[in-house]
Amino acid sequence: MITKKIVIYVAVPVGVSLVLIAAYFSGVDWLQQIVSPRMPRMHPNAGREFGLLENLQNMCLLVMVGTAAWGVKRKALKAEKAALALITVFAPFVLLRSSITACTTTSSSGACPWRRRPASETSTISMTPLTS
């Protein structure tokens, strides 16, 4: 029974994620389009937020929130209810992070109503090596 749960809750999600990550780095264009589609008028790296991998992760978060909410109603121990209630309350913030990241990596064409700076003004991380 425990090995079935390990397969369902660990092996399948990790396996699917690894396959999609391998598809992204494979160099095969149509596989990369599934994982990270190129979209017009967007920053070149923004497509990964709309691809299959990101959407499957968001779906897993939604299922986790639903399962935790169901567990709050069904569990008898107060400690279990409290832990599941915390998951139910705080897990949507992780989902919101994905939505905000997707919006802030898009172009400044009005896709994000709360955005105040154009994409050219956002800070970037420099990948130049430090010299001594």
C-alpha cells in the first residue's frame, strides 16, 4: 500500500517533470515548443511560464489545495487539521507567484494591469564572472 502511494505521489510527478525538462533541453524544436512556447510580443524567456511543465505544476498546486481543504473537513486530530489548514491558506500564494512571474516577464504591452515599469527598465542579473 505504501509503495503505491509513493509511486502516485512522488514517482509520477517527478518522472513527468524530468521528462519535460529533458524535452526542453533536448534541442528538438517541437519538444521545446511544448514545454516553452514562443509567443509574439513577449520576452523570449517568458514562454516557459505558459508551457506544459508550468501548467502541470500549477495543476498540482490546485490539487494539493483541494486535497488539504478536504482533509481539514475529514481529519479528526486537531494537529492534522491545523497543518492542512495552513497548507490550504498558504499554498495559493505559491500559485500566485507563478501568475505574477508570468505577467512580469511579458512585454509592456498592457498584459499586466498592475505593472508600472516597462520590461526594458526591469533589473537583470549579470552573468559576467568576477575578476580579482
